[in-house]
Amino acid sequence: MDKAGILSRPTLAAVPWACADAGITGTCRRKAIACAALSPSVNSHLSYDPITLREVRVSDLELLRAHRNDPGTRVWLENSDEISATQQAEWYRLGGSKGVRIAVLAGADVGLSRISMDAAGGVALVGLDIFRPYRGKALAKSVFYATCNAAMAAGAKDLALWVFWDNRYAVRVYSAQGFAIDASEPVKWFVRQFPQESHPAPHAYIKMTRRS
Ligand SMILES: CC(C)(COP(=O)(O)OP(=O)(O)OC[C@H]1O[C@@H](n2cnc3c(N)ncnc32)[C@H](O)[C@@H]1OP(=O)(O)O)[C@@H](O)C(=O)NCCC(=O)NCCS
């Protein structure tokens, strides 16, 4: 798992990515805020682990649901509700997993990658999670690098994502890949209680983009 010295591009599956995130809606108030404090830059000196992205199998569903329902995961998602096995089965039956890939490193499933192309194919919404046992091991940038490359290979010209401003580790990963706050998009606010917080409070959910 040590990434020191490894510099290689991931193997990319040339598969069409469906729109898995469609229909997600926010329930909280929207408000524009200035986020000029962040000035992301691409770190051209990063090296990346050789991540492979593979399709989701039926045998992955239990792992994916446990990951999705982990409070430490879903607190950072726009829709933070727990999902049932029935809901997940329906999601899978309807093709929801087409927008999700399992990130594999040296034979181990280390996280997941999300890509949903817009109807015209010009913009892809991207995202990633690292499975809990693999967090904090400097894998996120490699998985996200593979995700962005897969989206571009599938025809996306511009990439976009939504993230809680408080999710500093995720924001660092996205900034390192050249994503910047999209000031044209109003910030969404969701009430959440993040780790180390004593009570729920509104938190900014921001759009970041990387344009070609
Ligand atoms: C956010 C997430 C993807 C980051 O993955 P990770 O494997 O934990 O992070 P990494 O070890 O690759 O580190 C990424 C960056 O965060 C920093 N970081 C990670 N954990 C840290 C910690 N405990 N303390 C300080 N910095 C930390 C790293 O230093 C690194 O930044 P740098 O390269 O500029 O130094 C992962 O924690 C996760 O899946 N969280 C739950 C779901 C989620 O938030 N998904 C994203 C939704 S938008």
C-alpha cells in the first residue's frame, strides 16, 4: 500500500457511466456566500497508486450498504439517510450501480468512485469515498485521480462535484486535482452534526468544478 515511488496511470475501464445521482434533492435553505478563502492549485508533484476501477457486483452490495450507512460516511453525503436492503436492491435493479465503481489497489477494495455524466455528456459529476479501514493512508488522491481520468475517458470535458466545506480532507483532495469553488452556483446549507461538534448546525455545501 505504500505509494512512495509509484508513478503510474491507473487501468481504466472504458465503460459508459450512467447518471446515478439524479434525483437527489436538498431540503435546506440556499444562500450565497463568498468562499474566496480557498485558492486551490494543482499539485504537479503528486504520485499516484495504480488504482483499477471495477464494476459493482451483487456480492459487493452488503459491503456498499454497510459503508453507505456508516455514520462517518453518510454525515458527509447530501442525502444522509440510512438506506435499507430493499431500497438498495431497487437501486441496483434500476441500474444505479452503473455510476459507481469499486476502487481496487493491489487486489484490495479500498473505496468507491462515482461518475454521473449529464445528458449532453459535457460535464461529469464525480466523487469518491475511501472505505473506513483504508482512510488516512493517502489513497484518496489516487482514487480521485483515477475517477477524474475515467470521467474524461468517458467523454466529459468539465468535472464538477459537491462537498461540505467542513470536509477539509476531501476539499484538499479535490483542490489537488485542480478543482476550484464554482462561484456561479449558490451554496446549499444543510443541518449536520459533524465529528467533534456538540450539536447540529447549518453547514455549507459547495460546488467545485474543473474546467478543461
Ligand atoms: C474524505 C476521504 C475521501 C479522504 O480519504 P482519506 O483516505 O481519509 O484521505 P487521505 O489519507 O488520502 O488524505 C487526504 C488528505 O487529507 C489529509 N488527511 C486525511 N486524514 C487526516 C487526518 N486524520 N489528519 C490530518 N490530515 C488528514 C491528508 O494529509 C491529505 O492531505 P495532503 O495530501 O494535502 O497532506 C475519506 O475520509 C472518506 O471517504 N470520508 C467519508 C466519506 C466522504 O467524506 N466522502 C467525500 C464526500 S464529498
